[in-house]
Amino acid sequence: MHELLQSPRTPHLLRIWTDLCREKEMPQLDRWLVLRMKQDKRFGSKDRRWYSEGVFSAIRAALPYMEHLEGRPLDPRESWDILRAIEPETFFKGLAAYAESPDRDDLTRGGLSSWFRPSLARRIELSHWDDGQTKDFLKAQNTRAPLWLRLNRPAHKAKIEKKLEELQVAYSWRGEGLKIETEKNLSQTPILEEGWAEVQDYGSQILGDKIPVSGAVTVWDCCAGGGGKSLQLAAKHPKAQIYSSDVRSYKSTEVSKRALRARLPNITPIPWNGSAQLELPRAVGKGFDIIVVDAPCSGSGTWRRSPDGRYRTTHQSLNDLQKLQLSIVEKVLPFLKPGGQLVYATCSWFPEENEDVTALMRETLNLTLEEESICGLPVEDSDTLFFSLMRKGR
């Protein structure tokens, strides 16, 4: 933190921070920073990276510092109200001093306040994390997550390696997952432009590999977002027919473009507005073999890259998300064949959004649990995701 106050760029950083603190609610930080950087044409790419990482680093570390200042546990949203009232230079100096305090525990060093301690304790117990895994998980929370790509086809591997070596980009393979070790924008390279690989976090890749697709089955990825798992399933299972939906219609356009670029003819976007109504494709018959619900959630498993999410989490928001998650499953379940499999997933490590929700499903819906687990961090250097596989009664 001290280096943020010892740079010629520091005055600009403090002005950016001042503008951020004028926001009554914590904004989506990556988008906010893009818009803010556009306001000053003097910033080059290195400047933008430095300012962005400075803001992200402070946001990652600030929650326990706010509790330290107040001397009491704080609701994360309350922390933002207190933080934004502190004079910027005073805040950064205090945060730098607090970061060197010898009496901080692993939770606070990971940028998590005491508000999260009960949920973390349950996660440690449910996932049987040992002390080393818990330390790794918390240490990672205060660092930026790496960029992961997924190999689209084995034939592309040599081409990808050659291009990365030309660009002097360090990398490592983890199966079909490609970890980019050097900060580099690959969006305008053939690696992504020609569909040799897709951007997909490794935890998400692990989750996708767990989905039990076999042969010419029909799969509905009903909350597909940008379509990462739909593309993964289509590439790995060419005989399967993958249907992809998202309530944000522009996401379906994105999936179509990515599928065309990757030459995956077995992905079909279908419209769905999140209601209990869906016009089943003729080829599906009376229901899908597998439905994947990658549900809206707190995003706690992605807080390394989106630390602003820490400031939007409350008991009420988790209760509201539980209701939404359960309601989505209730709406899509009629479109699953009797005996078909439901995959419930989140990018969250909170038990409240995961095991607690699957327990509610088993109590209220005709579903039997077959498997549930956490994917990614702390075992892998990736996001943390939850996977649950359930079977519908006949």
C-alpha cells in the first residue's frame, strides 16, 4: 500500500478515489473504472493499469480496516458509507499502516471482515478444508485472479503455444486449461479472434467437466451468460445438442458469435425470459435430458477479480438470492425429463447459496441429490464455484 503514496501518479489516484467515493452505492468497479479513465485522455495503458490496480487493491483490503477504525463488526454496506467519508490521503495512509499490523489474522489479511466469519466456518466444515487450504483460500482473496483460457480443440494447442512464445507471454497448461502468467491483452490475437481458445476460468472448466453429458443428449444451459460452459460442453460432446438461454437477450447474440467463431454447430440459443413459459425446441420432445442452472448469486467466488461485490452482501441480499435461486429451479424443472439430471451451480462459496439451497430443493421438489462439491480455489488458482447434481423423480 505504501507504494501507492510514493509515486508521481499518486495525485491522479487520489482524484480517481475521490470520484469513486462520491458514489452512494458501490458501483460495478471494472465498468466504473473504464468510464472514469475515458475522462482523461492523458492516461496511457500503463497508467490505466496502475490506477486500476491501485483502486482494486484498496477495495480488496478495506473492509477489515473499516471495522478496525470503528472497533465493532460492520455490515459490508455500512462499511462503504464509512469509507467514502474519509479523506482519500488519510484513508490510504491508514490502510497502509493497518496492512503492516502484526496482530491481524488470516481473515483480515484476506480482506474479509468478521461479518463473513460464520459463513467461512461453515464452508471449511462442509468442504473439509484443512488449515493449509484455508490459509491458501484467504491469502488469495487479497490478490488478483489469473486469466485462464480453455483449449477449443487439441489441434490448436501447438498454434497457441507458438503465438504465446512470439508474444513473449508466459503460460502453463492444466489439462485443457491455459493459465496466462504474464499480463497481456490477447483479445486481438488469433488465439481468441479465430477461436483457438476461449476465455473461461479454470474453476468453471472443472465444473463443466463434471456435467454428465454422454452421447446424443439434449442439454439446456438456462442461465448461460456469455456461454462459457455451453461452448465447453459443445466442444467436448459434439453429438450432444446444447441449448443456451439468458434473460439478457444480448447474451444470446454473444453466444451465437462465439459458437460460430469456434465452429460449434451443436449450440442453439433459445429465447427465455425467466418465466415459467418456454417453447420447447421440436428436437427436444417432452423435455431436456440435462438442465444446467448457473444461478444468479453473490459472486463471492469471483471476489478476487470483482472485490466490489464484498460491499453489496447482507443477510437480506443472501435471503433474496436464495428465493431467486429456488424460484429459477422451480420454473425450469417442468422442462426436465422424468429421470433427467439437474445441475445447480453458483460462483459463490457461501453455504447459504449452495448446500442450503439444494437442501430446500430436496425438501420441496422431486429431486434426489447425487453429488455436490466446491470447484477451484483453494485447490486451484482460480475462482471458487459450487456444483450440485440432482436427479428428477420419474
